[in-house]
Amino acid sequence: PTGCEPLCVTFTDASTIGAGSTISSWNWNFDNGTTSVLQAPGPICFSAGTYDITLTLTSNGGCTSTSTTNNMITVYPQPVANFTFGPQPATMEAPTISFTDLSVNAATWSWNFGDPGNLYDPNISSQVNPDHIYADSGQYCVTLIVASLGGCTDTVVNCLTISPEYTFYIPNAFTPNGDNMNAIFAPKGQTIDEFTMRIFDRWGNMIFRSTSLNEGWDGKVEGKSDIALQDVYVYHIEIKDKKGERHRYIGHVTIVK
């Protein structure tokens, strides 16, 4: 028999003996450090390798007979699938991911990049260390199936993230006049981890501060209920994106009533 490790086999003695005699004992040697005195031992488990099996029989008259079957058991090594990938984090600005195989005992590779909707780059590969260009942002789980020379297989799944490209938009005016149209000064962006915005009047007084991209300026001076005067105001915005890069913006926004 042949198979992938661990290969477990049950043995059955098929020996015959002449009339008037019987087999009284069995002595098996499995070439893997184990022996047995059972007539039908098993299951006996083998690691990767080739094994000669020896059986010695003793009759009720004390006669012995030994038979060895060379290379009776062949066990193929079990592969272990593993891989790394990079760069991470990655964005749509540079969506190419390189995969590096770290598998053991692999002879063939079957990759699935978890990107079946991609019309520009194949979703599968049989290369050892492939690259894949992702078509959109999102989380993708990559499957690698490796096979050994004996056809034994192993599978591993690792997930990666492609973030949207960093973008940031700042309006230059808003109208907090009570009609609920364009009433908030609210910059918008993607792939932002940290955000701080300060608003200053023409005399340099800070009149508003926010640390959330979801909290814009409604035109009111901090601590007061009235809308500030129609005028030009200065914003200072500091951002850290998901790649750890920092951005700073200084500009003007106009309240129009």
C-alpha cells in the first residue's frame, strides 16, 4: 500500500501450512521500530518513507519460516502549506500584492486570490511566488493548496486588505442660514485614521474645534448659540492616513447668509 503520512495499515496473515500442522505464533517486524505477535496486527502507522515488512511464523512442531516483502509500504510526506504577502497595508494607489511561498514538501501550487470579479488579472495561479493586481478595495481571503510528489495536499487561507486610495475634499463656503441646505462646513475623505480641525476668526481666535471627520462646523462660535458673522474664516486641518502619513491643510472658508 501507498499513501500520505501518517499511513495506518492493518495486516492480515495469509500463510498456509501442511495438513496436520498449525501455526502457533506470529512475529511481525514493520521496519519502523515496532513489532507485533498478533495474527492480524493493526492499525500500524508509518511516517514518510519506504518500509520492508517481515513475518516469521512458528508451527506447533517448532518449525519456523520467515518472509520479507521489500518496499511493501511507501508513505509520501505530507506537505505543509504556508505563505506570506505584501505590502500591507496596501491601497488602490498601489494594489499589486506579491505572494511568497513558505510551504514545506510542496511540488505543485494552486492559488486562488479571492478576487473572482477582476476582469484585468486572473484570479488563479500555479506559480510558486505569484503577484496579483486587485481591481478594487476590500478584504480578500487568499487560498493556497499545495501538493507533494505523492499527491498529498494541504491548504492554508490568509486574508489581506486593500484600502481605498487616500482622498480629501474641503469646501470653500457654506450657508448656515436655517434652510438646511449646505448648512455644515464638513470636509470629506477616505482612509483617514486621525483628524483634527480648528476654525479661527480674522483676529486669530479659535472658535471651533473637532476631532471627528463626522463632526463639521455648523457656523456657531463655541459656547454660543448664534451663527457667526458672514465673513471669511481660517481652517487648520491635520490628518493621519491609514498608511501613517500626515497631511496638513490651511485655507479659508466663507460663511454666506
